[in-house]
Amino acid sequence: MIKRIIKYLFLIIGILLSLLLIILFTPGIWHRLVTYPRYEKEVAELAILRREPANQINLNSYRGVMHVHSYLSHDSRGTIDDIIPAAKKDGIDFIFLTDHPNGDIDTLPKGYHGYFDGILIESGTEKQGFCTWPLGPTVIDWKSDKDSIAKNIVSNGGIIFYAHSEEPHNWITPYYQGMEIYNFHTDTKDQSPLPILFDVLVNGNKYRHWALRQFFNPQTPILAHWDSLNSSRKIVGFSAIDAHENQNIRARYLPDGRIQWVGNNAHNIDTMEVKFWNKWLFSAPDKSGWVFKLLIDTYETGFNYVTNYVLADTLSTSSLSKNMKQGHLFIAFKSLGDAKGFQFFGTNAKDSIMGILGDSIKLESLKNLKAVSPLPGQFKLIHNGKTVSTSAEKDYEFNFSNKIEKGTYRIEMSLRLQGKLIPWLYTNPIYVY
């Protein structure tokens, strides 16, 4: 009798586990077979419609990622051998690192700094709610008041931007020059990661970018707060991929021949001997020494997910940083389509350009607000946080010549995919005074 009960108990447990696995894996399988191939097809069809706009603003467009971590951060193991190939594949021109300090004294530049295979890397740091790139030799004492740190960095020509805009900050501090209007890590906080984890396990390298995009939600409260701040001061908006390549399970050999397992947030899980029963798991070491990798997030996926486009003279720290601080920057979800060539500017009655995104223009000299895009979509013009004009869904150009008033004007652009308008691009404002 007891044996029969145990047998049925194991049977029930087995059935329940099977049902649970079916529930967890079925969405990922459906996505792999149906949903994601459709997305790929529509994005490819959209790319065919690409038109290269004539450059009307006499600045080059450089693709870059900001808020990125390497092995210098406690929660990353990323090296240049991981970062540069990913950047090259994704067409990234510059990377602004933000490695966490490992103590109270932070000396910059640190780690990777300079040009690597044509890609510019600028050294920076993230702590106490901000990202900073001092842009020169600097020592930061993190025991100091953070507003004093910000004042010192800005006074010496550096950049201070608010990080993780969903968190509380001293928003009235005058030294901060910008804020994250999109952060991938922020986007993951409002839903359970478990279904997406199983989706990634099913879809692997082929559709990882689509699986991770399930986290996406328009960060409407953050955008509204950004608009509110811009009503009284300039706050540059930028995107943060917050890349660590650390939501993974990896293994590599130790000098003594054992295997070290590294898991979430680059924490060591365990070490073990290599035996006949586990040896089949391990391949030849890659450039970073890893012999096993189960990857959830990667630099390659992150760098292609959301990208900053800076309009600047040259691919140099001086030119990029100058134009970032001026707000000559827009962000786009590059995995949906490359936004290089997009332009937003104001013109006078003679159709001469009076200023571009990030600039201030006198109301008396402004006749039109214009935008051009390499991809067709829907333009929205946002004035002081409110939509005042919306285009058709397949326009390449936008022209607003109605009554222009004082305040901030910025563009949001969406693309139609799977029957829905998907947010694609956000510009910094033009300030009309």
C-alpha cells in the first residue's frame, strides 16, 4: 500500500513538473517559430525602405553607448576582447564606460581609455546616483559630499549626468547636466524576469535581442519628469544600456586545473574538479579563458538594443563631450532600425537653419521646426511635455509651421511592427525663448 502511494506521488509530481515545463517553455517555442521570425521579416522589410537624408546640419552622426561596465566593476568580468568585437559588429563608434569604484578613492582615467581598433573609449565611473566622465586626470574622494563632487567635476570641464532616473535624486542641484531617459536595467524592474529567462534559453543566440526586448515599456514617468525639468533648465537626455554582460553562467580553468564557475553579477559560484562525467561540458578556452558559457545578456545584444547618436565634428572625446553637453544627441532602439542620418532643426523664413536639437532659438527668428528620418514612421512633436502635432505613419519628413510658442520642442518617432506603433527614437529638445 505504501509503495503504491509513493509510486502515485512520484507520478503526480512528474506530471506537475512536466506541465510546469510546458507552461514555461511554450511561449518561447511559439516566439521562436512564429513571433520572432515575423519581427525579423518586418524589420528587414523596413530596412529596404531606408533613404539616406541629405546632411543639412554640417555635423557628423556618431553611434555610441553610455553607462557600460568592464572587469573594473565588481559586477562584471568584461574585457576588451568581449567589448570591442561586439561594438564593431554593432557599428558602434564610441563607448563611455562607467566602472564602479572599488573603494573611497577613485582615480581617472582608469582601465580602458583611448582608441581600440578605431573605437573611442572614454573612462568614467558610476556611484551615488550619477554617471561621470571627468574628461581628464581626476581623483574622486567618494567620502565627500556628492554635490561637491559634481561641482568640482563640472567646474573642470567634465560631465555629470543623473543615473537611474527612476530613483530619488536631488533634482534641483544645478551642476547635473543630463539624465537617463531610458535605462535597460530600469526597464527590467517592473516585471518578473522568469518568463523572459526561459524565452532566452529557448531562443539562444538566434533571437536573444527579441527575447530581451520583452522587457521594454515606454518609460513615460521618466520622460514626463525630464520634460518638467527642461521647463526651467537644460537637462540633456541620453540612453543607458547599463551593460555588464553579467547575467550569465560561465566557467574557466584555474591555474591548479580545477574549474571555476561564475554566475549572476560576476559572483563566483563554486569550483570543481574536471572528471569524466563533466568534461563534455567544456570547450577550448576563448580569448577571455571561458570554456563554458550560458549567456542571457551580452555586450553585442546590449550595444544594438538602444544607441545614442551624437552629432559632432569629429570622433574625439573633446568634440563628442562638447556636443553631448549641448544636447546634440538623440537616442534610438537600433535593433529596430539604424537611425543614423536623422535630423531635427529649426529654420527661419528664408529656410536657413537657426539651430538644431539641444540649441536655443529666439522665437522671433523661428519659422518652422523640421525633422527628417532615414526610415518611415510616425513623428510626434512634444511641446512642454504635450503632443501638439502627429504625422502620418509612413512619413520620412516632418514640418511644423503652425503657431510656434516659447518652450521646449522635441520629437518622438515610432515604427509600425506587428500591427503596433513601437517607440523608436527620442530627440533632445529645441529650446524656444
